[in-house]
Amino acid sequence: FLKWDEFVERETNFLRSQRPDIVIADVVCWAIKAAFGLGIKTLLIGNFTWSQMYKSFYGEEIWGPYQKYYEMADVVVFY
């Protein structure tokens, strides 16, 4: 299982050090969670999400955290 808290903490520390105006993420959802916690705007862009991919094969305990973090994005663009 993924260490969500560890991933989010590392990304939060990175974003704090860089202080970006916006975070543009593809399928890496913990960047969205970290930016959300810091009040940084986010753009999710991609042609799929891991929650979509995993939903067919795994239970919600696997795909649920991905979906929850994706929903924190300010703007979403799927192509």
C-alpha cells in the first residue's frame, strides 16, 4: 500500500521551498493534496486517472484515496 502521508509530506515540503503560483499535475494526485493544503491553485490534466484505472480491479481502499485527492483540483482538463 502507498504511504499517502509520506508522499504528501514530501511534496508539501517541496512546494513550501519552491513557492509556486500553481501546481499542474497529471496522474500524481498527492501533489494536488499538498498544494490544496498550502492554498496553491491546481490544474489536473490528463487522459485518465488512477482511480478510473484501479476501480475495475480493486476495492475502494485502493482507488478511493486517488479519487479524493483528484477532487481537490481547482481545474480539471481531460483530453
